[in-house]
Amino acid sequence: MKEEEYKYSEITHKIIGAAMKVHSTLGNGFQEVIYQRALAIELSSAGVEFTREVEMPIHYGSEEIGTRRADFVVEGKILVELKALVELEDVHLAQALNYLEAYGLEIGLLINFGSKRLEFRRLTNERKLKAQQAKQ
């Protein structure tokens, strides 16, 4: 599948471009919150609509058992989760996929500023996509 065919590829391209600019300016070694603030500046400069630290309840069955804050929800469509780690591990990917499901969003990005090169992974909530396709 070509990149242009991915859902919301135009927006994710802008987000990744903004993240690359942040990483090339700051490098690695800062805390996650520093990258979050810098990315907010870059997204604003690019004219991308976003909300930072969106709080979402987490349910177990019908009981609310806590909350989680997403780093960014971009244009109400894309979850962006940031890390500042030497290396991403499977647990970080699983965590981001769980947040994508909890927020009921189809597409997400997991971005790691902590390595020498910017790392990013595009995430897809397959359950949500299949439900959307079934409605069409």
C-alpha cells in the first residue's frame, strides 16, 4: 500500500515532519515534556489543529477504573503518543495501541525522541476501521 493510500496520510505526514524538525533542533536527551512542548509549537506553526494532554476515562466493564492522558489528539482523528527513550520496546507499542482503542480513534502515531534518530510508528485500530467499513 502506498503512503498516499493510508487513512489521514496528509495529516500524519505533517505531524512526522514537525517531529523531525523538533528532533533535528533539540536532538535526543531531554525529558518527554520538553519534546511535547516543542512539538506543540511546530504543529501550531504548521497550522495543525490539536489538543494536548486529553484526559480519557478507562473502563473495566461498566466501571471507570482510572484515567489516561494522551499526549496529543490531532484534528480529533489521530492519537499521538510521545516517548523519550533510548529504544522503543513492544510494551510501548502495546500501550499506544491500548490508548488508541480506549479513545475510539482509528489512527495513531508513536513517536520516540530519545534515540539518535527519530523513531515513529504508525498505529491502526483494526477493530475501529472494520466497524467503519461495515457501516459503509
